[in-house]
Amino acid sequence: MSGRVDKTYSMEESQRGQGDREDQRSLGNGKHARSQSPLKFFAEAKKSINDVFKDIAEYVKESHAFLSALPEECQCDKAKSVEEFGNMIQGIIEVLTRNHMKVVFFGRTSNGKSTTINAMLRNKIMPSGIGHTTHCFIQVEGCDSSDGFLLTEDSDQQKSISDIKQLASALSKVKLKENSLIRILWPKQKCKFLREDVVFLDSPGIDVTPDLDDWIDKHCLDADVFVLVANAESTLMQTEKNFFHKVSNRLSKPNIFILQNRWDISVGEDDPEEVEQVKEQHYQRNVEFLADQLKVVDRQEAKNRIFFVSAKETLISRLHEDNKTPTPHGSLQRNYQERAFAFANFETAFEICISKSAVKTKFEKHSQRGRNITSSLKSIMEETYQKCQLQGEKLQDVKGEKASELDFLEKQTLILTTEMKDKIKAMVEEVERKVAYAMNVEINRLSVLVEDFDRPFHPDEMVLRVYKKELHAYVEDGIKINLTGRCTAQLVRAVQTVEMHMRDRLSALLPEETKQNLDSMLPKNQFEIAYRLDCRNLCADFQEDIQFRFSFGITALMERFLGPKGVHTVLTGKGNTIPRPIPGQAQDNQILVGVITTFASVSSRTTMGALIIGGMVAKVTGWRIIAVVGALYGVLYLYERMTWTNKAKERSFKRQYVDYVASKLKLIVDLTSANCSHQVQQELTSTFARLCNQVDISKQGLENEITELDKEITKRREISLKGKTLRNKADYLDKTLDGFIKKFLGQKDS
């Protein structure tokens, strides 16, 4: 017997509390085989995979939020599936939290299925007895409460455990249908199997119903282990074989244990050799069924799935052991320790098998799905990372181009500004020169302009004031008109040429969409030069002298020969300067000048001196000559006095006016030309400034674009970093799942 199981156990005294007994394998005689439960493997795997999937759920949520906030150009084609991944993970987590290890007990009626479950639960919970006892499916699972209760499919109301006999027993009048399920919730602390998420499912006898297919589909497809409870008094029946053939068709290689129950009947046989032959016959037929017919295990492993037990003896022993009461005499057959060992070995093999089978059946598919999800997310994050990297590089290239364009624009603008300043300076100098030349020409022909002035002239002060006012305006307008004709057209063309040159040069620096704006920057109205002369104020000090002056009077002669300043000096006696002879005069004139000077000098002092001089002249020339000269002198005086009309006065006035205005205009030639050049300078400078404003707008646009590109590059860098982090996290979760698969799904039986 010991050669057919994987593990053996030593016997030791058990005087420990309930908690210790739960961690020991009862042998049915008060003795225990101490060992750590393999069921912990499933619990550890369940906790591990739940933790992993919680991390995956958080990761999927984080990935979905990250991908949803991505710019369109960084979006991955498969990103829409991330939300579906989240729903899948939530579904898996919900399934994992409900997952448990499930063992289904099948067999013919009265083979001891319920008794076997009770023995494993260490409590008489399931209804048992002779004949067809269990009429429906009964599922026993753990609960955290201190008292057990049961639930039926048609109601959520908790019922007492004692109601099980009425609801499940085939002898009850209120029994449920055969395919109904009763759930018994039993306190976990009372059974180590329930504490480790094992669920027991008891079935009606497979020999009393034809609905095996429905049973299997409804209750068995999620089972991890099947326990066939057979009767040791008979061989494996065809009914039992047919059931497991159906199970095998629906499940790939189901885990099956065969319990040859009621082996305590072998005690009554007198021939031990015959007992061994019967046992060997059972072995051979069961091994042939498992290995050759079902092909779920090999022949060696099949022998380890067959146990000869007495569930009734094990239950009795364990009930009295837990209650610390002696076992009634005669309830246990001799050598029952062997059968207790066999039951304990069955439980051990069952624990190992169901734990590993449940881990595989419950978690393998989910772990593979989890790996597929993390691998897909890793691929998505890698693609997102690569796209963001590529976008960042493209944006960096664009930024470099924009920076180069901005640098070129700034340098060319500086060069162009220097060039335009020189051009404006040359233009200003040219304007100043032309306006000055034109002004001098107009000053030289001022007499012609004044001569053309035709207004009534009268020496009356009031009339003369109006005359001068109109003459000022006429002269100013005439000069302006002449200057405009001489200069304006040429200067305006030159200004427009320079402005067009500015536009063309700046146009080469600007993008196409901005070039059309340059024409609007040029002056809409033709530039005109304003010649500001202001003759009225300029000639406000002009004082005309239209009093009659005899041209051969002494003062007139003196002014003619000595000039106004010389006459003033002689008449006032200030200075003793003798005037120089006037170049080009004859020697005779020098004598006359000397005489007049002497006469003027003497007459300016005393009247007596004048008489003396007159007497001296009369004495020298004679009175007749003096009389003739005097008569001629008087006639000449009368003639000039008669011809001194308003017309003569007007001519004298205009002559004086021309001399005065010419002298004043000469003073403002430089000022006027400078003023005109300043107008041109201001026009060209303002035009250039307006044109440059478009360049400044372009520069500002480039700077803004570079700033935005910097932001986008930083954003792409952050996205790339986040994508890389999430990619690495997916890789970490993938490796975590690999570790789970390696540890819990790839572990070999020890």
C-alpha cells in the first residue's frame, strides 16, 4: 500500500488544540501525519495573481488616461483597444476574486459519496444513509461566519443546515429537482479545506438519472478534480465508465481519483491472499480505465490515483477525535489504521493535485490573457514612444530652421537698415542741394517776379500797408510755385524710387503671405514738399523810402561817391577817415571829390564857412558860370520834381523791396533747404519704419513659433519619457506574469 503513494507519514501523539489539528492529517486513530498543506499553493497563487492583475488594472487605467491626452499626431492606431483592455482586466479580476478549487464527487447510489465528504469536512453535514439518499447537487463552501447555513437556487434567504435532509434527501416529500443546487455555507475555521477555498460538490447517483450531459454542463465544467467513489465489493461498472467518458469528451484530461470505498469489508475475509488478489484486480481494471481507456494519466500515475479506504471508519474516528471522546467499541474494524493511512494519503494526493490543477485551470488562461494585454500595451507604448521621439526630432528640425530664418532675418535687416540710412542720407543731401540752388535762382530773378505784381499803388500809409501785404503773399506764392516746378516733381520721383527700393529689398526677406501687406505700408497719397518762406514775417521790418530825392543834390552826390556810410560819417563828423578814390574814376573827379569833401566838411561846421566857400568858388569860376550852372541845376530839379509821380514811387518801392527781400531770402536759403530735406528724410524714415514693422511682425511671429515649438518639444519629451516609463512598466508586469507562470504553472511535482 505504501508503495503506491507519493508520501508517507510518521505517527505522533496529538494532544493539541483545534488549530493544530486543522494543520494535521488525521489517520482516524487519534494519530496524525504532520505536514504543511499543499492547498497553500493555490492560496498563494491566487493572492499573487490578484495582486498582479490589480497592478495591471492600475496600469491600464494610467495608460488609457495617458493615451487619451496625447496629441493626434502621437496617437497609436491600437490605442482605442486600451479601454477594452480595461474592461477585460476588470472582468478577470472579478472572476479571480470568485475563483476557488472545486472537487466533484460522483458514483453510484449508496457508494458513500456524502460520507466521504463528511469525513473530509470532519463533520456530519451531508445527509447519508442506505439506499438513494442524496437527490440533488449539494455544494459545500466556506464562509466567514461562525454558524453554517444553506441557500437554494430559487431564494437568497438563509436556511438552517438541518433543512438539508428535507431539501436534498430522496426520501423527502419536499425534495428539489435532481439538477438543482443547494449551497451549504460552512464556517471556514472548522475545516482546513474550506479555509483554503476548496469547494465540495456532491452529486446524486449517476445510475438513477439519464441527464448526465446536463449535469456535466451545468455543474462540472469548472471542476478541478473528480472523485469517483466506487464500491469495493464490486468492480468498476459501465455506468461509471460512461460518465467519465462524457466528462473526458468535454474536458481535456480531467483529474480523476478513484476511491474504493468500504474496504473495511476485507477484514471479514479469512484468506489474506484472496484479499490481495481482489485488490490487484481492482488496481488493474482501474488503471486500465484511467490510462488506456480515458488516457488522462500514464499507468504509473494511475496507480497513485487509486485508494482503498473506508470513509465511514474515517468519519467516525475523526468525529470522536475532535470531540475528544473514545471511539465506540466495534465501530472500527481491525487494521483500520491502514485504511486511515490510505484516506490521509488520498487527501494529500488530492490536495497536491487539486491545488496544482486549480492553479492551472483557474489562472493559466488569465495569466496568458494578462501577458497578451501587457505585451499589447508594451507594443502600444513602444510605438507611442517612437512616434513622440520622431515628432520631437521633427519639431527640433523645424525649430532649427525657424531659428536660422530668424537669425538670417535679423542680420539682413541690420544690413538693410544701414544701407537705407546711407541712401536716405544721400537723398537728404541731394534734396538740400537742389532746393538751395533753386532758391538762389529764384532770388536772382526776384525782380522779374516783383515787376509782374500789378496792384494799384498809392503812397498813402493805409493803402501802402495793404499793398505790401498782398505783395508779400504774391512773392511767397510765386517763389513756391517756381520751386515746386523746379524741384518737387524730381524729388517726389526720387522719393518714390527709394520707397520702392525699400519695399523690394524688404520683400525679399518676408514670407509670401506677408509680402502683399507691404504695398499697404507705402504712402497712399503722393508725397509733397512744403516750402515754408513766410515772407510776411520775414519782411515785416521792411521800411520803404519813397520821399523825393533830387538825384544831383549834395546828399545824393555824396552818397553816390562816398556811399551811405561815408556820408553819415562826414555829416556827423565822426571819424576823420578820408575816403579812398573810387577805382575807375578819372583824375578830374578826384579834384571834384576833394572840393566837395572840403565843402561838406566846412559847411557842416558853420553857415559862415559855407558862405566863405561859396565866395571862393564864385571868385574862382565867376558869377556868370555860377548863374548858368544854377539855372540848369534848377531846371533839372524841376524836371525831376515834376516826374516824381506814383508810378515812379512804385518803381522805387519795388526796387527797394527787391533788394530787401533778396537779402532776407538769402538768409533763409540754408534753413529752407534743410527744412525740405528734413521733410524728405522724415517721409523716407517713416516709410522705412512702417515697412520694417512688417519685418518686426515676421520676427515676432518667428519668435512666437520658436517659443511654441519649444513648448511642443518639451511636451513631446515629457510624453516620450512617460511613454518610455509605461513601456518599461509593461515590461515589468510582463516579467511579473512570467515569474508567476514559472513559479505556479511551470513547477514540477515534488
